[in-house]
Amino acid sequence: MKNYLYTIFEKLSSRLDYLKNVDLIFTVPNQQSHGDYATNVAMILAKSLKRNPKDIANEIISNLDYDNSIIEKIEIAGPGFINFYFTKKYVTNVVKEIIEQSDNYGRWNKYKGKIAQVEFVSANPTGPLTVGHGRNAVTGDTIANLLEWIGYKVEREYYFNNAGRQMRILGDSVRLRYLELLGNKIDFPEEYYQGDYIKDIAKKLYEEYGDKLINEDAEGIFKKRAEKEIFEDINKTLSRLNIHFDNYFNENSLYEDGSIKKLLEVFEEKNLSYEKDNAIWLKLSELGNEKDKVIVKSTGEPTYRLPDIAYHITKFERNYDLIVDLFGSDHNATYPDVLAGLKALGYDINKVKVLIHQFVTIVQNGEVVKMSTRKANYITLDELIDEVGSDVVRYFFNMRSISSHLNFDVGLAKKQTEENPVFYLQYAHARISSILRMTKDENLNLSTENLELLTTDEEQNLLKKLYEFPDEVLYSAENFEPHRLCIYLEELAALFHKFYTECRIIGSRKELAEARIALIVAVQIVLRNGLKILGVTAPEKM
């Protein structure tokens, strides 16, 4: 419906010049009596044209060339809103469209031929993935799915570092636990990795090598084995959520191939860096940021900014049309430095979209579960999946805006009732499958021949909601807001359940029953497509 409005307004702009450069927005009114779609374009134009918005609205309507079989009427409301009412016959056509397109309904070719890269998770292999990593993982993968649905070819990338201080501590943590197994009395440092997974890795090494590693350096086999096993576990965990990567990029390669050294030389040549207190500083204050920042410490060790800038240069060199970075809120104050450095080097940072997600709190029995990564009393992502299942984990991480803190209520997540939004949606899909099995037993079949019989409010509201799905996919993708899709699907499911309560299929006359079968098949397709984007299964039975 919305696409038709854009089409007729595009034609109108050739007659009314003032419409040519206006950003047209059509919204669904809050009150059903105000039509199917409304626009405030007349009110937006009133100031620049110095005219009464109602006069502008009247002029637009009188010049608008539209099909009476599609639009039933157009009215002006309030201070100058233009409200559009679509014919019931046109509204029912969405059923044919959905059934014909099936798994492709909601897809767009708008960005066909363009390539996007989505970098997410990017946890260093120092321990199991936590629930915080889980939100990053699910959000990143869902955004990648959304971008694919609007035409992008998407590459999912995982960036990690297997060098540096934390990896040295990891290696030494394993070494000390290994020495404990040999009977040595060890004073285990508090800042070392405390988790049982460290003991498990040490035990495997002990079983394999006995006491042969007693004089081995921490950065040898201890670190390498820990990195290997932890990274394997990370990938196993992500696989449980059906998350897979196209590329893995190791930060250490930037040092090995000379990228870091070259970048330092470029900053110096362009007079963008200077030396002070035996450290190298980037002139960020001259690049629009508050103050200069250190890029190489006095110890000779780079800060995160230098490899991150070098890493992003590789992204630009790979010619992506869109670069998406997903970080936790601890990066909120730091990523602008990287973007400033890239901009100073002449890169188009408009191609980079940085997304920041807020923290996750686990709630059990109404109480917040206190967690500490250092003390290893956090809940791992694996444990959360074990507790509530992968579908619930994916949906719960998607159902709130990433800009808001997420309370993950384990009690709610485990409920098999309509209170649980995942159950609510999957039940709607399974219920339709059940209805279709029953109608088949009654020799009732899907038919799109008599869709004009779908005239009740419950049917029309459901049909109009189905029309909105492609627009919701496009909006959610372009604005990087997966939670919008969750809201849409829950609203669709609610309308379906209301329809099912009010509108009988079995027991209605054959033509109406078969039109209603076509309608619920269309609903099922949209539910399935929406859940697929979110990475959630759509069961036939529950």
C-alpha cells in the first residue's frame, strides 16, 4: 500500500514542483478511523510556502491521480494531515502476493550488487563467551540477516587478538594450574583467569605430557593449547545459535605484515603524530576530538587505537560498500578516535556504521544475578542456551533496542505460555499448521478466488498488517534495529489470534472458508520469514 502512495506522489511531483525535494513519510494512524496511511507533508510545506497547510492538502488531493479501485477515499484531518483509505478488494490482494512470493516475501533488491561487512563478537580467546558476548553475537548475526534481505551480499567477520598481556596471563594461568597438578604449592594471582576451564586445559596437558612440561615457558604450549581449545569452544557455542563466520582476522597479522609500522610512518609523514614523554601521540585535538591520545606507549606497546585503525584500513582496501562494527558499551568513548584517525587519512568514514549495545543483566526469581568475569562466577552463553534453548536466547537478545539495557528474565524465558513472546509467536505458527491439517481432513483447500469475501474488521486488520512486513524489514535493516521486527511479529500474532477467535474457518461456507485458509497461510509465511531473519525456528507442532 505504501509503495502505491509513493508511486502516485512521484507522478504528482512533476505537476507540483514543491513536492520534488520533500522527504515524504507515510505512517499508519493510531486510530483506525483515520485511515490506513497518513502523511503530514502539507504541514511540513506550510512554512516554506507560507500557506495554510489545509489549502496545500486540498491542492495535493485535487491534483492526485489515483485508481479508485485501490484508494477508496482521501480525507484531510486535524491541522492538515492527509489520510488515505484503501479499498477492501485491494487490501485482500496481499494474500496472492505473499503466497506467490512465499519465502521471498519481504525481500528487497534495493542494495543488490553492494557488499557489506559486519564485524561482531570479536572476543579474544581468553575464556568462554558470556551473556554479554551473546547479545553482541545474536545482534550482529541478525543485522547481517537483515542486510541480506534488502539485497546486500554480506560477509561476517570475527576480529581477535592472540597476543598481548591478557594472552600472556592466560598462558601463565594454565601453566600454574598445571604445576598444581604436579603437586607444587602455587600462590595463584587474583588477576589471573580463575575459571574451571583453565583447570580443564591444564588437566588435559598433564594427562598428555605428564611432568615433561615443568620447565616450559607460559607463552609456549600453555598459551597455544589454551587459545586453540578456547577458540574451538567459542565456535561450538556460536554454532548452537547457528552463527557462522566468513572471515577470521587476527590482530597479530597487522604486526607481522608491517601494517602497524607503515601506519606509524604515514601518521608521521602527514604530521598527524608527535613524540612526548617517550610515547607517540595522535593529534586528535586537531581532528575534531577533545584531546590528543597515545597510540604507542612509552614501553613501545601500541594502544588499541593503532591496530584498530590499521585493521579498518584493510576493510576499506577490501572495497566494502558498508562496514558495520558492533561493540559493547565499554567502547562508547573510544571508537571516535579510530574514526577520526581514518578520516584524517582520507577514508570515507560515512561507510562505517558503529553500533553500541548496552549490557545484559540476568534475572532469576526476580533477583539480579551478580556476575564478575575476573572471579569467573559469570553465566556463560552455553549455560544460558542449556537453560532456555537457542530460540529463546536469540529472540530475547533481539527483542529490545540495543541502546537499552537488557534484563534477561530466565523465569519468563522458560515459560511455555503466552507471556513468553517466543512461545507466543511459535504457537501462532504451529496453530496455523494444526488448522491446515484439520481443514484438509474436511476437504477444504486454499483458494485465492474469493478473497473479496474477507471483509470483517479482524480480517482487514490482519491483511493490512501483512502489507507492512516488507517495509518493516527495510526499516529494521536500514536503521539497524532488529527489535522493530520483534514488535511487528508480536503485533501480527496478536491480530491472528484475535481473527481465529472471531472468524471460523471450519463451519463457514466453502468459498469463505477457503479464502480464510489462504489468509492464514499468508500469515504463516510472514511469521516464518520474520522468525528466519531473527534466527528463530518456526515449528509445525508444539
